[in-house]
Amino acid sequence: MDAAAAAAGRGGPAPPRCARAETDSEDAVATASSPHSAEAAGAAEQGNGGPAPVADAADVEGVDGIRIRRRPVTGPPVHYVGPFQFRLENEGNTPRNILERIVWDKEAEVSQMKERRPLYMLKGPLENAPPVRDFVGALKASFDRTGLPALIAEVKKASPSRGVLREDFEPVQIAQTYEKNGAACLSVLTDAKYFQGSFDYLDAIRNAGVQCPLLCKEFIVDAWQLYYARLKGADAVLLIAAVLPDLDIKYMLKICKILGMAALVEVHDEREMDRVLGIDGVQLIGINNRNLETFQVDISNTKKLLEGERGQTIAQKGIIVVGESGLFTPDHISFVQNAGVKAVLVGESLIKQEDPGKAIAGLFGKDISPVSAA
């Protein structure tokens, strides 16, 4: 257990989470369009007289079938007696898997970020943020142009399971070569501790003139992060169903709508897929073939989750399905496309190549760049 995880369990009160909004006020908020309205929507998340939270973060386990705990439930494992430090680890203060460890650290990190820059301090900068670009529209246009799943190419330096993927990591250069070679959108890792990402990368790519819409790839545990991602130039964010209860997802979708951002709601199994299909307003569902508890990958997971009534419901609602993880070859792309996928999010199989942009043609088995189409 590291210092950040230990900090997450210190005695003080839990940082406020996004609150459940009443139906009438949610509808009113959803039709607003300015950052001023966004700030009003965020007031509940800040605890300024809004409705009570769905549950304390430590109590999320079990809500909607969620299996992770949002922070240690028995306090930190490190204790001090005079000058001596003792580690007293038990089931309540030890993460059970890598996802839980990441989320515990993220809760502590976001709490500190919110203290430094409360939501009201983001109001002015948000009004001057770069215009939002159409993430969903870009995916549809790419699919129509190529007849292949639209590519969300990932700017990713490292991962907990694979370590550093690329030593000569130049995020802007990588983003530019992805765009040149046919990526419809880009995903930018912003988690520093486990993926060596940064919000500075997101900001730099946006300011470098890259036109592809940008997904902020982050572990979202608090509505404040949505505003911060938009401030840094994000056009879309990732919401992970394994981490967020349904009411939190609904609330965050409202905020995304206000801010003009798309939300890619990620699922890993049948239970999560059924939950997300029951939520109104979902436009993008990502099927992660990686088990976030074990980090094992199985691309047949995509086909399994799109069979039968689930696939029919997705088609009826016009939801775009994004295949994620384990995609390395044209056969893999063909497999998930035949299962019903219309976009793919790919990082490792591109970023590890000498020229990540040119590796796109190898992934799809053909050149999908706009120049080739012309």
C-alpha cells in the first residue's frame, strides 16, 4: 500500500460525491447549455445544499452489483507510535485487486485536486475553454467513409499490467501521426500514477491543432473531474460501470450533456451491460475485453455481450458499441465488427510500434487514412 492509498483512509470525513438530482431539476439542468448552468448543476456535487449523496464512497460495494470498495473501510494500514511506524494490514484496508487499488488512490487524488481548485474556481476558465467537437459524429463519419469500425487511437505511455509501452513518448507527435493515418478520435490517458499519463498531454494535444475529438481516459469517481476534463480540452470522457452506480452514471450523463461532451460508458460483463442499457441517454457503450480485476483479456467477451436481446436493444436505441482491449490484427477487428461493433479503442498494439500511425494500416489490413480515400 502506498502513501496515496493510505491517505484515502485517514480519519477525516469522506469527500462529497455526486449527488442524486431530483427528476424535475435534472430535466431543467439537462436543457441548459452554458458553463453558468453547469456550475449550478455541480452545486449538489459540492454539497452546497443539494440532495443527499446516493451513498458514501466506502458503501458503493453492493450497489447495482458493484464489487469494488471506493476507499478503505477500516482506516489506513500505517500507524505511528512515537517515532515508530507500524503496518497493520487487514481485509478492510488492503485493496482486493488492481482496480480497487487504482480507485482508492484516485479518490484521494481527486479530493486533493478539489481542495486546490474548487468547482467555482473553474467557472471562468470553463467559459474560455476550446469549443467542444462532435465525438460521436466523428465516429459515425469514419464508419461511413471506410466501412470499418472507427478508430479511437490511444495516446498511452504505460499500463499497470505491461509497464512502460513506449520510452520515446511524445504525445503530440503520436497524436498527429494517428490523425494523419486515419484515426477518427483520440483517447488520452490522464492518470499519472498507474499509466504515466497527464492532463498536460490532453491540453498539449488540443493546443497543437489536432482536429480529432479527444476522449479523456481517466478513472472518474467524482463529478468535479468532468468539469476539469472539459477545461483541459476533452470532448468526451470515460465512465466505468464497474466503479459507478447507476444514479451516478445518470447524474454524470446530465453534466456531460450540459458541457457538450460525449460519454463512453464502459462495461465488462452481462450485469453491467444490462444496467447501462436501462439508462436513458447513453450513446456510446464500450465493451472492455479486459477483466479489470484480473487484467486478463478475452475478445470473445464482445460477442457474448452483443448476442440476443442485448444486441437488438442496442440496435433499436442506435447506440454505438466500441470494442476495447485485445485488438492486434485485422482478424480481431473483423471478429468484433461481425459481433456488432462500429468503433474500436486501441492503444497497446499501436503505441508499441516504431511508427504508431503507420501501424494503423497493419491493424485494419488496409490504409484507412483520409488521403487514401480521396
